[in-house]
Amino acid sequence: MTDGRVYGMGLDPLVEPDWPALTSAEVEAVLGADARIAWRSPRPLSATARIRLPDHREVILKRLPRALRDAAALGEEHAFMDHLRAHGIPVPSVLRTAELDEFAYEVQELGPGDDAYAGVFSWSPYRSLADAAAAGRMLARLHLAATGYDAPARPGRPLQAGFTLFSAIDPLAAVACRAALRPALGAFLAGREWRADMTRVQLPACERLHPLLADLEPLWTHNDWHGTNLLWRDHAVTSVIDFGLCDRTTAVHDLTTAIERAAVDWISVRAGGPAHVRFDQVRALLEAYESVRPRTPAERRALPALLPLVHCEYELSEIDYFLGVVPGGNPENAEIAYTDYFLGHTEWWESVSGRELRAAIAAAK
């Protein structure tokens, strides 16, 4: 437990949440009388709890503002989850979705396995090489299972990790179009020299990546692959959870996200410290992935080129969330998302250390 606080984006490990905790009245309204909260998650972007039912079964209840995900938007995630489950991926079933006032409520079964990463910041290295390898194998299995799922890409929303803006022929125009559609993001960018920032930071990486994109096959993907979104038993992945960022991207986009999430200690980098690069874990994850789903030559070429950009669309959507969805806005987190994540992550991947890691990844078998 975290005394009601949640993991933050800044250097403070725990902060006050943007959303109030789930109440007993809400739990009973969704799940009936005598349903009780057994545990609250410290994850920051929704209110999530493990609920004990009167028959002693336990389920997961997640509450999201409808401005972020309404029942229809959640249905996009659930359809992909159903497809994966039908093709052998251990994804917990969704038992119910409800809308009450300004919130949507999602009830899922409790997946098998332990939440072994419950006490760590989401974008952290794995606890062991065995865990990194297990994550790689499961990600490859998920990509094989996702083949044939042909739903269209999701419309642009807050907190979404697609890859349409920075794969566009003109990324500046694509971002301007997104900002016009999302007023909170547009107002934020209007106060910054964002075109100059992107021209300096992201566009060189876009120029290297764009010639490689035509040979990548579209695929529905998880888009938030890290240890805290997996359940574990004896260094094996037993459940895949949290499909809030899933969308139609490419397999290499998902794999690159998995590496970006775990290879670098971003909190230390933000504080001016070392990156604590874990190439050993990257190599273990890649080798395990390859043992199940060998990458195509195009995917091998694209992965190191994509690393400086893979987080960028999500960070713009985070700004949209912090200023357009969170009550009263959270300008501090929006500034962190722009300066430290949107610009800062790309700048690190283009630094000497980042280029060395990308070269090592490019050479990995």
C-alpha cells in the first residue's frame, strides 16, 4: 500500500493522485452489496483496486474518466484482448463494463500469477535476465497471435501510443493537425517553439526512419510492454494485462517500446545521473523474441532507427491528458512530458551513450 499516493512523473517517487480513490459506494454500485476493496494500485492514470466479492472471489475494478475512455473506447481494447485470448495468449477476461456519471468502470477477472513488479516504477529494468527473456518470448507469441486481427487504427485520444504522427511524410504537419483536433494540446504547443524543437530533436531521426517504413507490416500491438504489465510465476509470464495503449502499429514498434521502457534508467537521467543501461537485458529479450518469432530484415533495420521516436506520440497524448482530462489540469506533469520525455528521451538516444546502445542493438543477433 502507498497511503493513497501514486507513482509520479517527477523525481518524487510518490505523489498525490490526480483522481480520487475508488469508494465503497462506487464498488457496490458496480459489483453489488458486500463487495469490498482488498488492495489499491499505486499506478497513477486510473483508479484501480482488487475487489473481494461476497463469494470470496476476487476481481479487478478500474475506473477511468469517460473523457479518457468511454465504454465504446474500452470496447476497442476488449475486442483485441478477446482475439488474443482465443489464440492462446493469457489475457484476463473482461467481466463487465459500466458507465456511471462521468466515469467508465471496467471489471476484469484476476489473472493468474503474481504482480511481481507492483512496487517499482513502470519504466524500470527487469529483475533478472530470466524475466527479460520471458517477456521477449511472450511478446513474440502475442505478435504471432495478433496476426489476422484487422480492426482499423483507433482514433486519436489522450493517453494513446499509436505511430501515425512520426511516421507521416510531414511530421510537423501531422502534429499541427493533431493539435487542432485536441484543444488542450493545441493551447500547450501554442506557447512553445515546438516546430523549432521538433526540427532540432525529432526530424533528423524521422529522416533516417522514413525510408524503412514501407517494408513494415501493420499489426495490432500492446504498446506498453514492461514488467509491471505482466503477471509472473517462477520467472515465467502467466498473464498479460493493461491494454489501454493497444492500437494498430507494427511488431517492431511494440518491440522497440519494450526496449525503450526497460533499457534505460530514465529517472536517473532526468536527475542528471547515469543511464544505467541494461544491454544485457535487451539482448536477453531480443534473443528470446527471436526464438519464437524471428524478425524480418526490415524489422532489424527499423528497430534502432525507431528508438529515438517510439515514445513521442504517447508523450503528446500525455500532455493532452494532463491538460484536457485531469480536473483543473496538471501543468507540471504536462511540462515534464514535453521537456523531459518528448524532447529528453529523443535527445538521450541521440547522445553518445544512446548512439552506442543503438549500435549494439543493431548488431545484436
